[in-house]
Amino acid sequence: MSKVTVIIPTLNEAKGIAEVLHELPLEELRSSGFQTEVLVVDGGSTDGTRSIAAEAGAEVILEKGGKASAVRRGLVESTGEYIFTIDGDGTYPSDAIIEMVELLQNGASMVLASRLDGDICPGAMSSLNRFGNKLLTKLANGLYGVKVTDLCTGMRGFKKGGLNGRLPAGKGFEIEASIHNILADKGISEVPIEYRARKGESKLKTKDGFFIAVRLLKGRFGKK
């Protein structure tokens, strides 16, 4: 029986984590024949995030060091064939996992939940972030010869085996680009989603766009 693992990196997401966990389509996945595993990998929250996640039934792992460290730890601890990462701030509709896992079963190595190909709710994404994301996506498409619409999405699914035992490199928000570096040549699909306004404070900084671009270049021409 195949297993789906959901990795949720968190840092002070008390306002959104319960909703994220309750919306996960675990029963539907189980009724479709999947085992399920939910790992909340927390970077040292001080607002009760870990307690809320544990009460909601998730396995909680403490891993300080930022989003990238959390995802890597989640990958190490995961036992699923299909891996999904999703932010803990309530912005992504987790029911999209159902359609995404079907695409993975049908041959895609990675599936992105695309905000820019879907609907962005008022206040969910600033004009600057939208512009930066489009620019980084265009860079990734040019470097890797693929065509995606939302490189920086915080919700994606992929086959763990596609990583070939490698853990994605980088810090913070570079993690999405690093996963892209490894899987870009193996078949990527996208699912349009509704992107909602986040609950709580954003951790994304303008300078993160620069580091993401550098990670893309390193992955294409140097170390992945």
C-alpha cells in the first residue's frame, strides 16, 4: 500500500496550523487506498504552534534552522512514497492534494500548486511578490527548459524516489528552488489553486528573491 507523507514546516503559525491540519484530505486519501503520515516540523515556535499541532493529531518534530532545515528533516523522517510540502499559514487549499497525487501516480515527478495560474484572493500576495515570483519562474524556465507558472509555491508534491537519496540544499526559502533543481528534468505538472490571505506574520523578505535566484544558478551550473 502506498503512503502519502505531508510535511508542514512551521514557525509561530498558531493562527493557521489547526485549519491547515483539519483541511488535509486524510480520510479521502485513506479511502483511496493510501496510508497517511503528517509531520509538522517546527523551528522553535513560542506561540503554542507545536501544542496545537499535536492536539490535532500530527507528529511534531522540533528542528531549528529555518524552512529549508525543516523540510530536510521532514524528508529524513518521512516514510511515504509520495511527499507533499505545504505551508502552515492557511494560504493553500490542501484538498488539492487529491488531484496532485493522481498526477504523480500517472507519471509526473513533481506537481506544483500554482497560485499564478489560479486565483489569488485580495491581500494574499503583494504586487512586489507577484512580480518577483514571475521573474524567478521565468529564470527557472529558461535555465531548465521547462514551463511552469509558479516556481515559489509553498505547496508541492513529488515522489521521494525522484530525489535519488539526495536532500535539497540551501537555506530558508531556497528550498523550493533546490527541489526544483533536482526534479526539473523529470516531468513537472501543475494544479491551479485559490491562494488565500495568510494567518499570522509573513517570514518572506525581499532579499530572499536574490538567494532563490542564486540557488537556481548553482543548481544549473554548479552544486545542486
